[in-house]
Amino acid sequence: MKKKTYLLAALLILLGCTLIPSCSEFDAEGDWVELDNPNDGQPTDSTAVYMLPTPQYIGLTAQQQDFAQDNNAFTLRFLKAVNDVDSSGKSFIYSPLSITYVLSMVNAAAEGQTSQEIEQTLGFMLGYKEAELDDVNAYCQTLIEQLPQTDPNVQLSMANAIFVNNDYTLKPKFQQDMQTYYHALAESLDFSSPETLGHINGWCNEQTRGMIPTILEKVNPDAMSYLLNAVYFKAGWTSKFDERKTKTENFTTESGKTIQMPLMHQNVRALFLEDSTYSAIEFCYGSGLWNMTIMLPKEGKTTDDIIDVLAVKRRLRGHGDGFCLTMEEVLYYPYEIDLKLPRFGTKSDTDDLEGTLKEVLRQMGIRQAFDSQFAQVPNLCEEGNAFISMMRQKAAIEVNEEGAKASAVTVAGIDLTTAIDFTGHAKVDFHANRPFVYAIQEASTGVILFVGKYTGE
């Protein structure tokens, strides 16, 4: 039954993809360059620009497809967790996938209940059975190698690094696994030197093209190591907005205040879904393999209601299965849409939450990895068992008429445990002139890179 559903969804997408809009690619400096419009010379019965994706699938195994869907469930649960603890009413953006990579690197050195909690929370448990470590690592390797190759019109880079206190030595197998599966840079540094902070922050700045210039305010001279992941995404809309059509209009913020802000405008042919809580569209980047899903609350509903529903659904539009439908939902279908979307930018830092990133992940089920007495991470350094002493993520996004760019850096500080004995254990208007929820996702795997909420504040 699932295979038939996948086939039907794929056929619907393919049938809608006979026309693809003008695209963008990047020049040597990373700026957008307009490509020829493949619609030129072809008849069309509408002024709407076609935004329907052309699938070019990454070759995930059946197990890896399950990993992708279940890790998306972690992403949406994380979205709800940070939304629940953030009472500021301000916009935010995060990359749970970046958190996944840092925790997966820790997991590669973990054992027992510590490993089980990480894998179960991230979605790497198969029927409550612990996945083989090599399977988890291979999945991470597949994404880091293949996601950046899916679309030449999209810039995507994923980088990992391990900065080790020169008083400690990485275990050879851990270091080899990090190079093989995560392409991780491993460097030994003097954590007591003032230059080390600049070196680590410089790596962040370089990997995010200046979007995240720093991740640490200081380096703990007694720390064992810092594990980092950086994600950078930049893509032009498959159909760019015309700046001449951008108008200053009313936007109703989360607190109910009406403000003036620039709303971009165009008429598009795109995939649309509507249920009792929200309406949503998939707005494509590049050649159509990446998209931003934008979710607007229905009358009487809020962005909190959307996030609560997503946490229960456990997915956006899954791997070909039409958004995990309920009886009251309508499958994503091509619609002609009068679209308005704000030009906006957002920066977030988990240290600004009411509770640290560690506390959020504890509530989601990862406990032992953060416990200085009971963590089971013996395979990272030769000198002893380790635990995660600190964790932080910074993320940013900029959206304009050309497209969008987003970036995130996640860091985990690793220290020695205090105890190492651990034996045992149709046509439609879609005017985003009020708060909305969004996600940036790759089409063939369904993997979500970023999730956020824009409130106008």
C-alpha cells in the first residue's frame, strides 16, 4: 500500500513538471546569474509561473528512508520543544539536522544507555531496536556527500570539525570514523592559548560565509574537545520575485500589532495543501529539488497550533507519501497561487532560550550524555570516558526577492566524566501578512535542514 502511495505521489509530481520556470545559478563570486527560461517558446494558458519540482532521487536504502522520516520527526518535536520554552514572541530559526550531526559524532564514541537515548531521540531506532552504529554513520555519510550534489543551482555545504585539547589524544578508530563518515577536520590545539578561540570562531565564520561569525565567547582550558557542525545553504528561487512588485503593506505580528513591511508578490503554480489548522505551499529553489514549505494558520488558529500539529504528524510532506494525511486533509495538488511573502531576516541563539539547548534535549530524552557521572562515551579520547558539558547552536536566515540563504553552527563541549565505571545498562490567495511557520527541505529524501517561525517581531 505504501509503495502505491509513493508511486501515485511521484506520478502527480512528474505530471506537473512538464514546465519548469527560469532558474538561477551562481557565478564564481557566489552571486545569482539568470539562466535561460525553458518555458520560452512554449504555449501557456496562464500567467502563473510553474513551481512544481522535478524529482531526482538520492539513493537511500529502505533503512535510510526510515532514518530520514524518523529524524524529521525529531526535527518537528524539537521545533515544538523550543517553541514551548520561548515565550518572547520573536521570530526564530534552527537547524535540528546540525544538532543531529554533532550528537551522531558523540554517538560514534558512546555505548549502552547513552547511545540508546541519543539514537532513540534522533530517530535512529528501528522498532525500538538499537541500530548498528555503522548504519547510523553511513546514513550521515550519505547525506553529507549527496545532499550538496542534488542541484547545481543550490549552494549547500555541511562541515564537521573536532578541536582537541593537546593534553588529550583521540582514539584512532574514532578519528578514522570521523574522517570516513563525517569528513571531519580534526586538530589538536592549546586550549589555554588566547588564539584558540579565534581559530574555532574563524572556522565557523568561514564555513557559514560570515553568517555565523562566532559560536564561543571563551574556550574552557580544561575541556577535552569541541565537536562542531556547520551548515550553509544559499539558493535562488526557481522563480524570482520582481522587486518592482514588492510593496510596503500591513503585517499583523504575533502580539496583534499592525506594522508596515515589504511584501514580495508574484503569481505562481505551486503545490498547495489546506486543512482545518493551516494552509501551506511548497515554494521551490534552484531546479526544484529544494523547497521552502510555508505554513499559514487558518482563522482562529496560531503558529503554536501549527507547531503542535506538526509534532503529532511527525513530518512535513514525507518521502512521497503526501504529508501524512488525515481524513480532513487534501493531498498537495498544483494550484495557481497569488503569493505574498515578506522580505525578512532572522537570527537565533539557543543560549537566548529560557533554558539551554542541553535542557531542551534532556526533555526530549537525551539524559545520560549530559551527565558527568553516568555518561557512557568511552571511545572518543584515550584518556578516559567523556560527557557533553555544553551545547549551543546559532542560526540565521535571509529571504529576499532573489532567494534565500541560511546557516547554522552547533557546538558540543566535551569533558571527562567524574566517574568512569559504567558496566551494566485550484486558485488561491496565499498572503503571508501574518505570522507563519516554515521549513527548508530536500525533495527526494524529505530531509529537513532548517525550521523556523516568523512573527514580524
